[in-house]
Amino acid sequence: MTTIDSLSAVLPAGAVLSDPDVIERYRRDSAAAPTAGTPLAVVRATCTEDVQEVLRWASAHRVAVVPRGAGSGLSGGADAVDGAIVLSTERMRDIRIDVATRTAVVQPGLTNIEVKRAAAEHGLWYPPDPASVDISSIGGNAATNAGGLCCVKYGVTGDYVLGMQVVLADGTAVRLGGPRLKDVAGLSLTKLFVGSEGILGVITELTLRLIPAQSPASTVVALFGSVNDAANAVVAITGLLRPAMLEFMDHASINAVEDHLKMGLDRSARAMLLVQSDAPGAAADEVAAILAECEKCGATEVFATDDPAEGAAFTAARRAMFPAVEKMGSLLLEDVGVPIPQLPAMVTGVEDIAAECDVLICMVAHAGDGNTHPVIVFDPTDADATDRAHRAFARIMELAIALGGTITGEHGVGRLKRDWLPAQLGDDVMALTQSIKDALDPHGILNPGAVLH
Ligand SMILES: Cc1cc2nc3c(=O)[nH]c(=O)nc-3n(C[C@H](O)[C@H](O)[C@H](O)COP(=O)(O)OP(=O)(O)OC[C@H]3O[C@@H](n4cnc5c(N)ncnc54)[C@H](O)[C@@H]3O)c2cc1C
């Protein structure tokens, strides 16, 4: 019996796939990095027991396992390693809503939008809303601690994970936390696995906190003559109130989205803010304050709408930025974040880097969180352009660190940003991180090369 046959023997028929065409579809995440390896096989688990079998087998044979949700990640975190098993959770799709505890117990393979829809059937809401809401898995969201557009007011994925079942490297399944709003028994191990990018265990079930449905939001759109003015408006607005959304698009992003959607965005604007208020009974006051702050900061045009369809159209424009820019060339995607007062320095610094490295950078931001996505667009057939793009990629992360920020606000370190992690964390925190990894995964089989070398 070959090694892979011994794995197939302990799993349901059809779970192990090794056809080259199938393997090709599971090799990379959405960053489409050329460095992804070729796995031995793809396993599509259907339950926790399947995941346990894979990890027991992988531990015994010292084979690497790359956990994979929907592959929408943007940091190479789910990229295959040569000879590994790619362990897909896409067939693990159960969900149970418990109205009494306002929780959802979900398997990792559901998409974020499916969780939202199931909650909405009970008048409840699961807030975290990455722009990939339609395509990313809830397991991947937990493994990356995904953020999104409404996180500025409602928090990130980790704020909604009350508990989980996770399978450790040796195949042991443990339950952490549960449907309790307060629970300080023992160490915060649930939080340790949130954002662990598949290097500590495989999440096979999540208990998620749900909240009452959101009130309808009013939307403010503000256009600016410079990214600096727009960023100053963000600082001013967040100093006054907590909007339900505060997104930023620069000139290049506005134009890329306008090319893609043709919805009438103002192509001449140097920057645009999209701000929402859903404060029950106070949205009008918040909207007035937002309009006033934008005007004080030099907005060239501002308008507000309480028409949900109009607000949704602008939100869709913001969400369309990645697909729009993807059409323009190869991309290097940044996810740097800074403390809010440093946002003007970050966005103007990115413009300077684009000019100095002579590269096109399209920038959007979850601006209310200080989390920016400068996306470097380049022609991969041009060696010099590729080199300049990589230089800009490094310089943007260095700038974020110098401003007291982070190399990744929500996408994770994955494989594409790990070289910059020591510069942010320092040697002592890197050593602590490595010792946690070694304790939980002594043979280093879980997603090797992600986060840590
Ligand atoms: C158009 C677009 C817009 C996006 N917008 C946002 C955004 O606004 N905010 C944001 O945060 N992200 C965004 N992303 C990035 C991405 O969607 C998120 O990182 C998402 O959480 C990844 O989920 P996934 O299921 O695709 O995970 P994958 O890409 O499959 O995996 C991501 C990481 O999680 C690990 N992993 C996956 N499942 C498990 C599991 N069950 N157990 C343990 N580890 C696991 C993988 O090993 C990998 O390290 C966007 C991506 C795209 C393509």
C-alpha cells in the first residue's frame, strides 16, 4: 500500500483527491503567489473525525498539512507546500442557531454570508463583514481573525468567537470556550487559535456570538482633493463618534472601480470617504456631524443619503476594488495598519513611495480602523517593474512599522509577509511565538512556512 493509500483507507470514499487538475485548483490562495508548492493530495474533510484521521496520519508519517477554507486569503497562508496534504473544510457545512443564547454553532466550510443569512432568519446578525463576505469561509475568517467594513463599530471576527472545536497536530480534538458571554476559566486559549493561520490546529467548529439585527444605515459620501485631507477627516470623525463604516478609496482605486462597474463615480477625486451611521434615533445627528467634519477638512463635495439601495451601491463599489484592480496586472497586496492619528502620514507616505519607486499603487482602507490596503500593480514580464514593485512592497511595511503600526491588520502574515514579522514583533516575541508553535506542533507539520520560517 502506498503512503497515500493508507490515508485513503481511513477516510470516506472520495475524500482524498490526487488528480493533477484538482490539485492545481487547491495550490494557491487569492494572492496567486508564484511560490506555491505542489501537494501530494487534497483531502476534503466532512467532519471532525476526518480531520483527526488526517492529522494522526500526517503526524505518524511527518507529512505537512495545509488547512484550507475557501482560498480567498491574500497573504499566501493557504498556499500548498511540496508533498503536503491540503486539508479543505469546504464540505463541513452544518449550522445551528440558538436564539436563547444568541449563538450560532457552525462548521468551518460555510461562507460568511451563509452564516449571516442563517442568523437573519431569526432576526439576528453576525456582524464581521470582510469584503470577501460572499466567498470566504467562516473557518478561514476565524483562522485569520478577519476584519471588514463594519468592524470600526462592531469589531472583528475574534470579538464574536465564543468557542471552538480544534484538532491539534497529533489528531486530538479539544473544545474551547462555549456559548457563554463571560468566561475566564483558564487561559484564553480560544483567542490563541483565532488568527493562528492554521499553524496551531485545525478549527472544525465555531460557536459565534450573534447580536440583534442592525438598524438601517445612512450613508455619507465625501470627495477630497488630496489623500491627506481625506485622512485628516477620518481622524476628526473617529475623534467625535463611532461610525458604522468608514472606508477610503484613493484616485487610482476610484478609477479602477469606475472602469469595472461604470456607476458614475467622480474620476477626478483624489480620494473618497464612504461613511455610515446606524445609530438608532441619532443617525441624523451623526450624519450632520460627519458632513461638517468632512467640510472642515476640505472636502470638495459631500452628500448624504438614507436610501439603503444607494448606500449599498457605494459599499459595493468599495468591495469591488480587488476584482477591479486584478484586471490591471499582477498585484502585491498590502494590509498595513497604523494608529488613527498616523493615518495621514501613512497614506501620504504611500503616495511618496509610489512616486519614488515609479509604481502604480491603488489604495483603499478600512480607514476608521487605520487599516490600509495599498495594492501595487505591476507587469510580471518586466523584470525592472517587478523589482520596483517588490521594493515598494517592503518600503510600505517598513513605513507602517516606523509609524508604530502593523504589517497586517486583517489578512494575516501567511507566507508573503513573514520576512517582516521580526521587525515588528522583535526577537523576544518571535521566540515566544516559536515556543508556542513547538509546544503545540512538535513535528512542525501544521502549515509549515506560514507566519514563521
Ligand atoms: C476580494 C477580496 C476581498 C477581501 N476583503 C477582506 C476584508 O475586507 N477583510 C479581511 O479580513 N480579509 C479580506 N480578504 C481576505 C480573505 O477573504 C480573508 O483572509 C478570509 O478570512 C480568508 O478565508 P478563507 O476561507 O478564504 O481562508 P483561506 O484563504 O483558505 O485560508 C486563510 C488562512 O487560514 C487558514 N485556515 C483556513 N481554514 C482553517 C481552519 N478551519 N482551521 C485552521 N486554519 C484554517 C489557512 O491555513 C490560511 O493560513 C479579502 C479577499 C478577497 C479575495
